[in-house]
Amino acid sequence: MNFQEWFRLFTVQILHTSLIEWLAVGFGISEVLLAKKNSIWLYPTGIISILLSMFLLLNVKLYAETLLSIYYLVMSVYGWVIWKKRKLEGENQVSWSTNKELLIAVLISVAGFFVFYFVLRNHTDSDVPLLDAFVSSTAWAGMWLLAKRKIENWIFLNISNIVAIPLLVHKKLPLMACLTIFLFVVAIFGFMDWKKIIGRRKLSAI
């Protein structure tokens, strides 16, 4: 697909985008921007985006993607509770992951990849089970780290994003591809902002 075809498809998709889809994208963007600012409000906005997305996914019979959204919903509620508890305890700062937490994140990615790949390959008509499984499994790990307020969540989420971008282009979903590019850029700044927070905390402790 050349650029002219891609741009035409992009224009057509924007013109035919439903209000629910625009709201889902809008709340999704708000969630990432709030996460970048280390704000607990990322979770309620994210939950709204997830619920709207689940409606859209079920409507087009993307059941595997709906299952992934259910996981995001559970992790969002889990993360909201943890962040609120830490705020009450005065421990609302981000931090680097311990070796154990990084190992768990990697295991989530690896185990999730094999589970997703097996299901997609043997129980769906997916033509991209390898890439789809990779995108989903690394996003799982990233969401788990985000819930624990670990800075490495941005790395795992962007590993997922960088593979998702060409995958979405291949699937002729240019609007979603552009959104993912935006999320990729925001995640880079999110990592740098969280790193500054950790640095300031270390300086204040001296």
C-alpha cells in the first residue's frame, strides 16, 4: 500500500469514525498524558476508554482483543487501588523496578506470548498470530508495571507500540496506527518525566 492509498484510507476512516470511537480514542489519549504526569486520574479516564473500546470490539466480533481489554480493565482497577493506597501512605513516587519485578515482567511477556500465539494460531483465523501475540504480551507486562508505578512500564509499552504501528498499517487501520505513534512519543516523554521525579526525590533525600 503506497502513501496515496494509505492517506485516502486514513481520510475515509476519519470521516466514518463513530462518536463512540472518537470518545474511546480521546479518553485513551487523556489516560497516557495523565500517566506521563504521574496522575492517579489516568485510571478513571483509562477505564472509560477501555469500556468504550470493548463495546466497539464486540460489535465487530474481535473477541480476542476484547479479552485483552478485560485484562486492561482489571489491571486498571488494580492499579487505581494501589496508587490510591500509596498516596494515602505518602509513597506516591515512581521508582525503578527491582530485579524480581523485572523478572516477573519478562515472564509475563514470555508466557503471555506463547499463550496468545497458541490461541491465535489454533483457535482463530488470525493471519498475524506472531506479531499480534508479541504486541499483546508486552503490553500485559507494561500494564502490570504501570500499576506498580515502575518506570520500566514505558519501555515495555513502547516495545509493544513499535511493533503495533506496522501491524496496524498492515491491517489497514491508519487512524489507530497514528494514535499508536502518538502514544509511542508520549511514552518516551513519560519515561523522561518519571526519571526526573526519581532524580528529584534522590536529591531531596541527600
